[in-house]
Amino acid sequence: MDVTIAAHITADWNASNTSSITPVIEPLSYIPSMNVDEDFMTSPNIIKTSIVNTERMVNDEPNGDFSHYYRTEIMVDIWAENPTTMYLFEDEVNRILWELRPNETTRIKKSDGVDGVLALGLQDSEIESFQDTEIQWEFVGVDDDSALRVSSQGSLFCNWFKIKT
């Protein structure tokens, strides 16, 4: 799911909303260690997505025993060269999620990995809905001694069903 969210952020990014800056966008599922490390070589402006937790939602499950209901937490980490750019990135990610938000009848598309790891495919993802339509951002601070970047992070909760087989 972190790949799907990163693919949509990549595809729907509008640099005119962020002072013509497009960050590097990386899903951590493609990084073997799943570790959010500092990366000064790629770009000072980076957005990373990662799956933090998946839990079964027993209280909200539909009647019957044909499917299970889950909630997956996707952490979105933002690094930017200054606080103004970071706030613009936060607003742009929330704009994308607001316009993208799935509902019970419309699902978002999966990443297909054919035209690049973050290309959108035609197949629907399992994400049925978002818990909230916006991410509440927490300012994490500045990079250690270098102070070359500031960062923030927030969680996107995705609700989905898995059919019991």
C-alpha cells in the first residue's frame, strides 16, 4: 500500500503548488532494510512512505464470516530544504489524498511497476477508504548538526477487506 500511495503522489504532484519543486518520492517497501535514513546525496527534498502497522478491525466487520476488515497505517515522512517548502509539501500531499480518496464504490489504482516502480496501473487496489481525508503532520525538527533540512511526518490510515479463502 505504501507503493500505491507513493505512486499516486508521484503521478498527481503539481509542482506549481510547491514553488516549482518536485521532491524525490520513495516507498520504503523497495528498500531492503525499510529504514528511513538521511539521504543528502539524492535531494534535500524527499517524501518517503512506509507501512507501519496493519491491524484487524474486529468490531467493524460486516455480518458473516466471508471477509476480514483491516486498517493499515502508512507513515509519510517529508524532508525539505526549509520550513516553507516543507509546509507546501504537506499541503500538496493532503491535496492529492483529498482528491484521491476512495469510497466503497471507487477504489484507487495500484502501482503496476511496468513503466517504472511508481507508475499507475489499471487494477484497483485493496484500499476501500481512508480513515481521515487529511494527514495531521507532526514537525520532527531539523537534521542533526547540518541543519540542511527540516522534516515532518504523519500517518494515513487505509481501510480494506480481505476475502476469506
